[in-house]
Amino acid sequence: MSTSTTASVSTHILDTSIGRPAEAVAVQLSARSGRDAAWQALGGSATDADGRCKDLPALPEGTTHVRLDFAVEPYFEKFANVANKQADAQQDAPANRDSGAGVFFPEVAITFAVVPGEHYHVPLLLNPFGYSVYRGS
């Protein structure tokens, strides 16, 4: 049992459309101390070549909820040509991945509850038309 008075958070992103980590995605961290409290922006980071954010800010004491905001639109705009070429080579790839509407999910916001002393690793599995998250280890 941990005696820490705060929780800690880490994350990483895997672009499942190309089977690679998503590099250079901006991630912002916010926290609040209760469901009715205002969100406090704590700062952010960007994913490295392994898709990991290793330097997210520490959570303040009393944090009960955390929000991770992932700015995925710039990532998909930058890597759209690579992802489309690789996906188009697959037998079941859609003929037109962007449908002219730009990025389908321009940002992803994940909100979760935390308790003091626990570490929360929250991976984001991402592709141009969907995403999934879970509590990792």
C-alpha cells in the first residue's frame, strides 16, 4: 500500500492504422478535486518517438479526476500520406480514407477518476476513424 498523497499519470499513443507509435502528439493534463470543481490546467507534453509522454506534470494533492487532451488533428495531417499509402495496400482498406472532411476526431479527451497513491497509465489506441483507451500498467 502506497503512502503517497497524490496519484500519478502516464500515457502513450499507438497509431493502429500503421502499427507504430504516434510521435509528436501534444498532450495536455488537467485535474480537479471533486466532480463539481473547476478543471485546473496543469501543463502538457508531446509524445516522443516511442509514442510516450514521460514528463507530464505532477498532480496536485486532492486530485480526484484527471483529463488528458490529445491534439490528434496535427498528427494525422502530418502523417496522412504515409498512413493512407500503408492502409491502401491492405486488402480491406477504404478507397478514400479522409472523405474530404478532414480529420474525423480532431482531438480526444479522456477523463478518469483517480485515488491518492495510485499510478494510472492510460494508453490511447488511435486510428483516423476511431480510438480506444484503457487503464494500463
